[in-house]
Amino acid sequence: RDAFLRFFEERHGHRRLPSAPVRPRGDPRLLFVNAGMNQFKPIFLGTVHPRSELSRHRRVVNSQKCVRAGGKHNDLEDVGRDTYHHTFFEMLGNWSFGDYFKEEACSMAWELLTEVYEIPKDRLYVTYFGGDSLLGLSADEECRDVWLRLGVPASHVLPFPLKDNFWEMGDTGPCGPCTEIHYDYVGGGRNAAALVNQGNPDVVEIWNLVFMQYNREVEGNLLPLPQHHVDTGMGLERLVTVLQNKRSNYDTDLFTPILDAIHKGCRGPRYQGLVGDADVGRVNMAYRVVADHVRTLCVCITDGIYPGLSGAELVLRRILRRAVRFSSEVLHAPPGLLASLVPTVVEVLGDAYPELTKDADQIMDIINENEAAFLSSLERGRRVIDQTVQQLEPSTNFPAEVAWSLYANLGFPLDLIDLMLEEKGISLDSTAFNELVLEDAKRKAGGLQGGPLEHPNTHLDVHSLAQLRSNNVPATDDSPKYAYTLGQHGQYEFSPCKATVLMLYRDQSLQEEVGAGQRCGVILDRTNFYAEQGGQASDQGYMIRLGQQDVLFPVKLVHICGGYVIHEVITVETLRAGDQVQLFVDEAQRLACMTNHTATHLLHFALHHVLGDNTEQRGSHVTAERLRFDFDVKGPVTVEQLKQVEQVVQGMIKRNEVVHMAEVPLTLARRVQGLRAVDEDYPDPVRIVSLGVPVESVLARDSEAAMQTSVELCCGTHLLQTGAVEDLAIINERQLVKGISRVIAVTGGQAKQAREVGQSLAMEVDSVSLRMKQRNTSIPEMQNLSKEVGQLTEVVNSTAIPQWQRKELQTILKALQRTANTAIKKLEVQQAEKKAQSLLAKHSNQPVIIDTVPAESLSILMKVVNQLCDKSPGTSVLLLSPQASGEVLCACQVSKNYLPVFSAADWAVAVCAQMEGKAGGSPVVAKGSGNAKGIQGALTTALEFAQSKL
């Protein structure tokens, strides 16, 4: 690794850059950085800010940390099965941005491999692009000749088609031919040319050199890039196998220290490098999985990606859980093995990536916490499966509700459920399971549209409510939903809650008992679940029967109706009134709702503060993902006001204000000066939520505390301190109707990501703006800039970024679009004027001008015709313009002196028909197009048609 970096830095004047973090910056399309070129994309795309440091790079070298798991490059399930797939790997790369090209790139690569690494030349084979007749691309003979001049024998220089030797960034954008260097592990003077690119493990690619010289347009055609770039990538792991004469990445010193540490930790058989059927009990596979995954965990956690519930965080959670499974089930290692490997990983990778050395303890803590949570879920899940299987009738499927409960509530991996059922000879009812997955996705998608899907089992009908009251069934005590505290490390701890089933509700009737596999409403004497109210989404989670730990009743939805809290439950077994249960709230979802609800209060106060006292709340909705807030407003909210609102919120977050909550008599609450929204129907006593000021101070006679901070009547669940909100970004603001505005905001990591993406888009807009000022004189250049502005406008309109920034960028982009259109029009008029002058000189004082003229577009051709007719009023003009594509453009105008006998539309139709084309227009002006093959006939027809009418 170091020899590679030193070679390019010291011998060839490259600038050595550190690896970018594996969390992509400002690219919402990527979960992880998965290639060395990710950080240089703006240079390749031409969107780099001319004043940024990135734009000053000419030749660069680095070793990039890469993760491929989830998304397009998903290697996760392959890792461990063979000896070369990884989730984390290192990519050695050298780049040229408009500096050197094929000659130097190939020469440097050959020098490094054969002179510095001393790889025998006869073991190396190089491939080049063999051309593609469909795209009209010839073979890259320039590259071939470079290799031959470097002394590579012709039998080792091999052409390959598009799929092997043409690299593309995506459906559109920079691309070009590449040359790959392959290594023959066997050697011994044989010729292995026939094995190159055939998937043979003896002959493998070690280095790919990409020559970016084209841009693939939206239409699919290729145009040459104004600047040529070189992008090379060589996987360190494979290079090391070559240099250390090993056949498996896991036998090199990148992995052997970690494998030794695994052996010490689990005290089982040693790693022997076996694969497939030879690997009895999958012990060797487990070694490889754990060694690979622990490297990925260390790198990701260091770069700020923690195991979590969505996106890259969810992928990392899967990686951690996969490692834990192989460690505990196959290697029979004690808990804590994974974290114990962190110091070894730091030792192996720490010199190259010093950031790893700073956080070793934190990485170990995070791994241990997640492992402990997963192991306890695994144990419980196994018992649930065993118990459910025992109760199944012969030859029936495993119930989907139980599988979903394991997956959604315990985080039990689906492949593990399948595997355990397979071992027992039972299959999952996958149709029903997929329906539950779909329903969950719909619920999440509908989160903003007004809460969860309505369900009859959580809405008590009037007769059932009356029956409950006449039977003296007490209202549910839901005060335990507020029973949570802050632990010493700042984590929230939710108190457990036990309850008794008082009544069940199904199909609009109260029932004492509901059989297995049904959906029903459960009414308890007490609950810690939050029922949807006050705009906050309900909790989810599950309940178990006391003494029966392994039967989970998933709680999908919670409503409150007439004081009774109804939990919508899927009954895995028969449930009866009188059953004792313990309740488990989904803590991650609850905490996210608490964060967003407290953030809503901060936002309400900030809007009041910035827009004035007339800003009244009209509605709000809080989910785990985001918050929505509707309010009265006199006029449109300006960019400056949106910025100020965010700044006020951020100030309160930074101060980490204590959130004070207390129940007080409604009459006292109504006396508070500055209290908002007191005309609603509130319970008595009512709950007051005050930020930074104790409720007693707010209630004191003549206190103006509520004028200076957020004080609201609210039954929702809140954070205990504002700091945990971390950040708030308003990502949308629009007027619903005149006088009422709606904002949507996100908090924490989502807000941070919105800002990063916004920053990235702002730089792209700034870059286009600067390039537009650089007086472009060619129409194609301006048209490309205009197209880029259009594409950027679409991205800015649809991406989650701060709304103030969206409005700013939209204003700039609108002006840029106008500038581009004006410039194109001006350039077209100038071009048309020149062409018209020369045609007038050629055909002076003719009643009819018929000719061919080069023109880049129909718009320019039409302008030439118009100008000719303006300068020579009695003349009728028809011009044809052959295009490179084989199309011929046609434009004509008839002098008013010859109307109505002579029609421009008829003239154009007759001419274009000769070229198998179409035309249309008015009696005065018309345009059309056709095929170049018929152009001579078209010119003859044009003249004959005109002569017949004059």
C-alpha cells in the first residue's frame, strides 16, 4: 500500500490524498462510498466548483476505504462462501484530471508492477477495448500500441468487447475504454491468454485503468469529452495475494492476525481455508465472515455510520448481526468475541487510516451493546419458533403473523427464520407474510398523509362504549406512557409495564375471548403505549402473557376512544379477558416520535418569534420519520424568515433546555400569558409542556415566562432535554390555501443529511453559474449548459434539502435558464445574419432563392429564411440543411405578393415528401424534415413547384 502511494507521489509528482470517509457526502443515491472515484465525481461530471480545492487537482493518488453491501454492489451474502468477496476493501488508485493520458498511465502501471513490485512480466496480460460497431466506436489501437511499445508481447495484449473493456459511470455521464492488467497465478512459461476474462480463478484481474474520453448523452449517443481523465483502481487485497504468493485474500497478512485472534477467542479448530463441501460445519466460512465483517464495522463506526434502522445504518446492523450469528452459532464463541477483535483490526489498518486509532473503545462499546441486544432476541426467537411449531397441525405452513412479529419486533433475520423452519421441515406462509410486508410499507408511506390506515378494531362503536360503561369497565390508566428517564450515558430508559386484559373488541362487538390468527382490539386496565392523539403517531411494539415469555402479540396500532386505549393486536394464540400481560414499546420508534414532537414545539415557538404573534397553529402531525406543521400566515414566508426560524430552533437545541412537564388544573393553565391554542377541548387537569422554564414559574401570577419560551398544552411524549433533537431542517414549505401555510421538517441525522445534500447542490449551481459567465461563444456549449440547468432544477425541486436553500437555488436557476435562452437566441440570430448575407450576395435580386446551407438546428435555419425575406421583401425562400445524423432540415417563407396562389405549407410538404419526410406550417412560413437520400430530388421539386406558382 505504502509502496504504491510513494511511487506515484515521489516518482511521478502525484498529490497524496487521505481516504474519504465511507459515509458519502452529498450523494443521496449512495449508501456507502464503494469506489475510489466517488469523491472525484464532480470533476468527471464537470460540476466541480471552480473555486474549490477539488478543481485544483491535476494528478492524485490515494488508498480509499470502500464498502459494498446493500444497493447495486451487494456482496453481503457472498462474503465467507469464497475467499475473495468482501464487504470492506481498500482501493488503490491514481488519477489524472486533464493532465496525462494513455501513454503515461500504462507506462507508470507497468513500471510499478514489474520494477517496484517485481512481478514477472510473463505472468501479466493486458486487455484493451476491441471496439463496438453498433456504437460506431473503433478499437482502442492507441492503447494497444502503448502496451506493445512498452515491450508486452503481442500474445499478451488482448482485445475485449464493450462489456469487459468499456467503463460507464451510469446511464449518462463520463465514460470510456479501459485497459485491465491480469495476473496468471500458475505461470511457468505457459500462455494463459485463453483464460483471461473467463472467470478462471488462476487468471485474475488486478488493475483497471479507465480512460474517460466520452460523455454518454441522455439520448444514448457518445460525444467526446472536452477534457480527458484517467481513473485507475487496484484492489489492495488481491494485489497482496499476488505479492505474498497466496491464493486466498484471507491467507495474507491483512487477515491472518484477525483470524488468529478469532481462534484465540473461540478456542475451536484453527482456520484451514476450506470452502464448499470440504468446509464441514461451515467453520471456515464463519472465520471469513467474522474477519471481514469486523473490519467493516470498525471502519463504518469510525466514519459515523452506526447500526440502525434505515439506509446504510440498517445495512450495518445486518452485517453486525450476521457476524454475531456465525460467531455464536458456528464458532460457539462467547459473547464479546466480535468487540475483542477491534484492537487487532486497528493494529492492521491503523497506520493507513489513523482515524481508527482514536475510537477503538467506542467501537467496542457499540458492537457489544448491539450484540447483547441481538443475542437476547435470537434466544427468544428460537423459543417462539419451537413453541409455535409444536402447536402446528401436521402439514401446515408456519403462520405469517408469528414470522412478521419476530422480524419486525425482535429484528430476527428472515433468512434465519427460513433456515430454522427448513431444519424442521416446515415452510413459511410466504403469501400472507408478503401481504404484511406490503401493509407495513403502505403504513410507512402513508405516515404523512394523515396517520395510519383506519381499522375498525381500534374504533369503538357507540354501543360498545355504552356497554363498557354500564359494565363499570374503568377507563385505561395510560400514565405509564410518561414513565421514562435519562440514564447516566444520556440514553432513555423506559419503565416496564404489566397489565390485565379487561375486554377484547372485534367486528364491532365486545368479546371475552378471541381465537388465534385474528386481528382484534385489546382493552387493558393500564398501558405504556401512546395512543394516536394530539397529532402524534401511535406507538408500536408487542405484548406477552406473563409466564409465557415466548408468545409475542404484535401491537400494530393504538387508539384512544372515550378514555379506553385500544391496542390493535394480531392474536398468535387465543387471548382472553383476565390474561395478565407485559407490554414492550418499540423504543426506537417512540424516541424518534418524542424527538420530532419536541422539535414541533421548538418550531412553533420559532415561527411565532419570527413571523409575529398572529401566527396560530392550524394542525400538526408527528411521526418517527418527520414532522408536519400548518399555521396561519399573512403573506408568503420569505427565504430570510425560513433561515431565521431554523436559527431560533438551533439556538434552543444548543442550549439543551430542560423540558418541564406537569399536570395542572385547566383554570390555572388558561391564566398563563402567551399560552397558545387554548380554545380546544382539553382534559382537566391538563398537561403543560414548558421549555427551559419550570411549570411553577410559568404559572406564577403576572409571569411573562411563556412570552419568552415555548409553553404549550400537550398530551404528547417529549424529550427531557432539547439537545437530543441535534438539528432541525425545514425541507418543505407551501401555502395550502390563502393564509394557511404548511411546513415539513426533519431532525437529527436526516436534517444533517439534508444540509449536506443542499450544500453539494449549491456548489453545483455555483459551478454552472461561473461557467455561464465565461462567455461561451458556441451554441452547443450554451445548449449543454441550458440542459444542465434544467436537470439541476429537477433535482433541486425534488430533493430533501433546506427549503430556504431550495428557494434560493430555484431563483438562481431560473435566472440562469433565462440567461442561457437569451444567449442561445442571440447567437442564433448572429449566425443567421452571417448566413443570410452570404446567400443574398450569391442570389442577388432573384424572385426565388432555393439552396442548401449548414445550420445546427431548425431554429437557426428558420431565422436565416426570415432574415433573407426581411432584407429582400419580394423574394420567396426555401432552404435545406443536411445534418450529420443523415436528416435534412427544411424551412421556407413565401412573399406576401404571391399569396394565396403560392402557399409555404404546400411548398414544404411537396419538398419533404421527396425526402420521405413530413412538413407543416402556414401559407407564409413552414418547416419540416426528411432523409438525406432524397435531397437532390427535393431541390428539383422545390424549383419546379415555385416556377409553377409564379
